[in-house]
Amino acid sequence: MSQNIDLLDHLMTRAPVIPVLILEDPEKALGVGRALVAGGLPVLEVTLRTARAYDCIRALSTLEGAIVGAGTVLDGLAVSASVEAGAQFLVSPGTSPKLLDAVDRAPVPLLPGVATATEAMALMERGYERMKFFPAEAVGGTDHLKALASPLPRLRFCPTGGIGPEKASRYLALPNVVCVGGSWVTPADAIAAGDWDRIERLAREAANLGAAC
């Protein structure tokens, strides 16, 4: 089955930054989500790195204006559990044939992770043209993506990994980058303190990054 490119384009163009969230408390997840949506970042990636990640996805899925996805999706069990929890899209750090087979049977799209041209070409054979570039800074950053643009012109990326607001602007200026993923908009200390005003302020700054590119 081919990737739902139209739906992913809709998600990836809603804002220049997709927050990558590590959440452990559904109640605080709602506070985080409200602040991010109010700040102009409606597309939220909840990583499956905590014991209550699925509960946080369920909570955020009730939030008006939020488009909630599951990140760090590694296998078929995570695909089905994420969909059951209400995830509207999936993100993986890499890909495997079994994961892609599971996603073929899922009702929501996958933004699969790649780090090399070989991985990207393998995904193209499966009908994928929208990908997560991960871990972005560790595998060559903007120079790597510039090099991919000419031989793989149909591909568009969401770079994630080691990106902050200064580096985000450089990525967003590239023609094959639609948005970036990052965790800087939700500092752990702000979540712990329930400082939603700070998170909303950071979200507003991130939402404006695209206008400068």
C-alpha cells in the first residue's frame, strides 16, 4: 500500500515544528497540549517511551484543535495499540519490513525514519515519499539533506534529532524540508512545574519560524 501523501502533507504543513513529546502523566499531557495548540503548534507527536504514553495519547485525543500522533513506533503491536489509543498518525525512528507490513493494514499514515539514501530508496519502492530524517544532526544535518535533494527530488522530510530553534531555521530553509521535529518547546522543568505559559510562549516562537524562511 502506498503512503497517504496528501494526508501527511496536510499534517506536516500545519506548522513548521512538530513537538516531540515525552509524557508520563495524562493530566499534565492535557496542560502541555493546550499550551502548544494555543501557541500555534497543533500537530503533536507523543513518543512511546513511557509507561503511560498510550494514556497520554488518549487524553490528548480529546483536546479540540490537536492532531495527535504516536512516535517511536517500532513494531506491529505499537501500531495497533497506538491506533486504539486514538493516534491519527505514526512516526518511527527507522523502518523494517514487518513494521511497514503492519502499517499497510492500519487506518493511519506512517512518517518513517531514514538516515541514508539507501533507506530512502527502499521506502520509495514501497510508495513512500514523506519521511522523518533521523537522527538529523548526528548523520550530517543540513548538508546531508542538501545532497539528497538532487538525486531524490520527490522526497520531503521532517528532520528530527538534535534540533533547536537556531538550527531549525536552517533546516526549514531547505526545499526538501517541510517541517522539523523537536522537544525544545516542552522543557522537562516546565512540564514538571506546570508552567504552561512558558510552553505556550515557546510554541508561539516556534510557530513563527517558518515565516522567517
